[in-house]
Amino acid sequence: MFGRRNRHRRRFGRKARVNHTPRTVADMVPREQASVLALAPAARSDLHKLMALGVLPGAPLTLLARSPSFVLQVGETVLALDEKMARSIVVGPPIEG
């Protein structure tokens, strides 16, 4: 009788769990679309290379292939990156609009 009330409690209004782990280009699957959230390369020169190629925060990108290298399209530019560079691009859901 004492535990019965808790057992039948309804669980309305529960929010879905959201995975807040940062994803990188290396975590994507081919043909997946995303937008660039941040750039976190190990070297400053890598940051300048990515920015010169058009990989900027807010830019939409599509992963075209994962092997033998990561091939992605950013705007009208198609890039081939190694895994180290792919792990330095943090992505999020594509921006609609």
C-alpha cells in the first residue's frame, strides 16, 4: 500500500536527453550535412589554412567520403583532409535557411 502511489506515478514533461559531446568531422558519416561550430587545430598555421579554404564557423559542410582521406564540401569548395585536421573541426546540426 505504501509503495503503490509512486509505482503508478506518471512521468509527463520529461525532457529527452541530449548528447552534449562535441562532434568533429571525423565522427560524421558520408553524405551527412552539418555546420561548422568551431575550429580547434593544434597549430596556428593549421587554423589559417582552414580559414583560407573557407572553413569558418557557421559554414555548411557535407562529408563526401572518409577513406582514404576525409573529403568534404564547404560551399563550392571540395577539400581532402587527414584525420588530424578532420578532428580539429567541431560540427553541429546544419543551419536551416
